[in-house]
Amino acid sequence: MAIPGFEPTSMSLVAELIGTAVFAASGASAAVGKRLDLFGVVVIGTLCALGGGAVRDILIDAKPLVLTDWRYPLVAVLASLVVFRFHPALSRMRPTMLVLDAAGLALFTVVGTLKGLDYGFAVYAACIVGVLSGIGGGILRDVLVQEIPAVLREDFYAMAAVIGAIIVAVGARWESQIGHWTLMMIAIATIFVVRMVAIRYRWQAPKPNI
Amino acid sequence: MAIPGFEPTSMSLVAELIGTAVFAASGASAAVGKRLDLFGVVVIGTLCALGGGAVRDILIDAKPLVLTDWRYPLVAVLASLVVFRFHPALSRMRPTMLVLDAAGLALFTVVGTLKGLDYGFAVYAACIVGVLSGIGGGILRDVLVQEIPAVLREDFYAMAAVIGAIIVAVGARWESQIGHWTLMMIAIATIFVVRMVAIRYRWQAPKPNI
Amino acid sequence: MAIPGFEPTSMSLVAELIGTAVFAASGASAAVGKRLDLFGVVVIGTLCALGGGAVRDILIDAKPLVLTDWRYPLVAVLASLVVFRFHPALSRMRPTMLVLDAAGLALFTVVGTLKGLDYGFAVYAACIVGVLSGIGGGILRDVLVQEIPAVLREDFYAMAAVIGAIIVAVGARWESQIGHWTLMMIAIATIFVVRMVAIRYRWQAPKPNI
């Protein structure tokens, strides 16, 4: 993604690394809950953090970011180790984790959607790629620890990502007027707020009537 | 796939879209059975419909069809929504669903095998690609809803696909004599009939003696 | 991988085919244990044998080996059939299977790491690719038969692969002094010995304190 100027780039990098750490922590927590050992915790944490981006890069035929920038796997492994060591303290931070996870979802979805557009895919395709970036890692985590993926049960998780992806993919047509960063911030904030409000008010998506 | 002439192309497209709808309905039904909510039903339906093709395109290094033709995801989402809304009526249609699923398996396997050949892979490799196209979506569906994939338990599901893939991949050598559409129809009909007969007479594949 | 000279190449090929057979047998055994039928046993055996390499090739954007060399799927299918037919005899061979599985892990990890380097990836990235080659098939097997992947629970399985991958990826810088085959042998032997010792002395990785 060609982003001019130094500061925005490092801002984007920092944001993505935070998202990576948060998703690694969420994977590692799930692995601790299943009583896996040190390696299991690190592997699941890392896959959860990097899996969504890997799926994205494979679909758009980009070089997987995890294989070209060592900072992503490093951060993922470190975050997993921190959870392994300090998880009882961390589990008291569950509300904090939910907030960070929502931030990670927002960041990964928006960055993924923009990468899809950059690779020349149509608006709808970029949205699919972006949403998969955001939710892919968590799906991988849940499949590995033998749970039905939370994203399929938790209301307004995937939906928040879908809304944000549409905002950024459609808005990109007027990017020159809106500005790259304004657009990103609007989409990230929307996903984050929808997700937070959905948690706070326990929004329920409709269930099938059986 | 370069298919000359308008009518066959649109016939092929219609056939593939029907296959997509049928597989989406089968995924959505499984999700409804697990009491997932609206989003879960749509996500699993869509993955079931498009997952096999995505695996195929990733293996042969083609642009994923789902990202280049919006009709596939649209049909998948719509079919999932229909199941979500009308599933009690649909569940009374289970025999119909089995027939449609066999048709979807036949279509996806044959189209996938031909695409493998078009991308220059050997006969055996095109068969692998074709079979994975046919059964990949169902495997994904079952992994996500935490079942051992039906294709591994249900007799003569994968085997019907294997037979059809071999017919089309081997027959392609004499395509100029047989004709593209005749060959496709023979292979599709074979998969469909084998699958139907296997269901009707409850053909059992051998089990390991323990 | 351009390996000059006939003998080493065929040695490498034989080694890889043995690894393929062993992993197929391990997948087929798991499937027999779940009472799957003939096709289920063959499919899981084959995916277990070829899945790790496929993940590797997709990540580094190589043509999947399974689609370009028919010997790999052939060996995988044959090994699965042998297990299906003779598994009661094989189950008495469990210690032998553990030894062969350790050999397969060692081979696949080292070959995968070297392939990653050959495709121009950094040392750390080649290690990730190599470890995924070694453990990917087993993860796929366990996900399909609905178990939490053994590699996440069994101590010093993934870790043995990580150690060997690091040896070969770092050592490759001095390959001209050490020699290609010496380096491979050292790394393969290390993984194998670590794994064997870990089994023998029941090494335990630390568990999270809950």
C-alpha cells in the first residue's frame, strides 16, 4: 500500500502491530483456557494473529506479509508468551480485551479492504477480502481449539466488519476529496463503535425460528 | 475457461449458479440446525458455496472466481437468506435437497476438473483439483459447525466425484471427437446417477475391520 | 530445488516419499480409529501426507508439488490403503509408527525450510514455512477427525521442528563450507533425536498455571 509520508506510515504500522498483539492475546487466551502447553499457546496465538492476513494475501495473490516483515510474527509470539505467563492477571482484564479485540477487528478489516482495492479488485471483492482479514484469524483459532467459531455465534461481530468494509471500499471512490486518513478513521471508528454498542446493549441478530 | 459461443457459456453459467445456490442452501441448513443466528447462517452458506472453488483457484493459482464475478457471492448470500427465512418449509424438501446437492457436486467437480486442465495441469492433477472443487465447500461447512465432514462418512459421495473427474479428464484427450458439451454432460450425468443410486440403494463403502 | 547430481536427488526423493507414506499412514490410522469408511481413510491419509506441503507451496507461491509430481499422491493413497487393510497388525507397530512419524516430521521440516530459502524468503520466514510443512498435515488430519491438533498438545513436537528449521535456515549461510547434504543431515538428525528423546523421557512443556 503506497502511503506517502513518514508519520502516517509508522502510524499505520503501529496500529497494525497493536492489532496483531491483540489478536495473538485473544488466541493465546483461548489456548490457555483449553489447558494447552506453552507451544500450543504460542502456535494458536500466532495463527490467530496472522491467519486472517495470510488468508487475505493468498486470496489476492500477494506475498504473505508474515513472510516478508518479521515484526508481525515477533509481536504475535511475544504477545502469546505474555498471555501464557500473566493470564490470571489478564483474565481480570476481560473488558479491556473486548475493547482491544474490537479495535483489532476494525484495523484489520479496514487495512485488508484497502489492500484488496490496491490489488485492483472490485469494491465487493475488496469487502470480502477485508472482512476475511478481520475475522479469519478468529475462525482459525476456534477451529483449532474445537469450538464453533465465535464470529458465527456472536452477534454483530462479522456485521460490524461488513459495514466498515463497505464504508472504506465505497468511500475510496471519493478518496481524493475525503482524504486517505479521514476515510480510514471513519471506517475504523464505525466498526469499533458498532461492535462496542452491540456488546454494551447485547444486540441480538435474528435467530432462525425452529 | 474459453468456451466459444454465447449459448453454451450462459448455459454453463446458469448451471454453476444453480450449483452455488444449492451448496449455499446446504451450508445454511447445517447452520440453522446448529441454531446459529442470521450472520452465521449467511457466512456458512456462503463459505460452503464458494469455498470449494476458492480452494481450487488457490491451488492452480487462478484469480479466485468469487473475487472476480460478483454473481457467485450474490447468489450464495441470497440462497442462504432464503434458507434462513423459509427453512421449516425447506426441511420438508429434504429429498429435493439431496437431488440438488448431487447436481451441485456433479457440476462443480466437472467444471473444476476442466479448469485444472485449462491451466495446464496433468490429468491426475486436474482430477484432484476437480474433486476438491466438488467436496471442498462441504468439508469447510462441516469443520465450521464442528462435525466430522460428511464426505468422509457418507459413502459414495467423494467416489462419485472421483469417477466423474476421471471421465472428464481422460476424455478430454478425445474432446475434438466427442465434443466439449457431450463430454461434460456424460461426466455430470455419471456423477449425478452414481450419487443418486448410492443414496437409493444405500451403497456402503467397506469399513475397516476392528 | 536445484540439487546437482543424480544420487543426492534420488536420495532426497526417496526420503520425501518415505515421509509422505509415513504421514499418510498416520492420517489413515486416525481415520480408522474414528471408524470412517474406505474413502474417508484414503482422503484423510492423503490430506495428512500432502496438506503440509500444499500449505507451504501456497504460502511461497510455488506450484503445489502434489499437482506436478504424481508420485506423491500415489504413494499417499497406497499407504492409506495399506493401513485400511492391515491396521490391526499395524496398531501393534505403534512404536515403529512413532519413529517413522518423527522421521517424516524431520524430513518435511528440513525440505520445506530449504524450499522457502530457495524461493528467496528471509531466514525467519523460511523457518515458518518449514515448520508449517512439517506440522501442517497433522493439523489438517486432527481438524478433520475433530480432535484438538496433537501438535498443540504433544510436547516437543512443534519445538523439535522449530529447532531443526533454525539450524538449516541459519546454517545455509555457510552452506558452501558445510556442504548441502551435511547440513541437511545435521538438521534432520537433530529434529529426529529431539523428538525421540522427548518421547522416551516424556519431556513436558510448561503448562499455564490456572
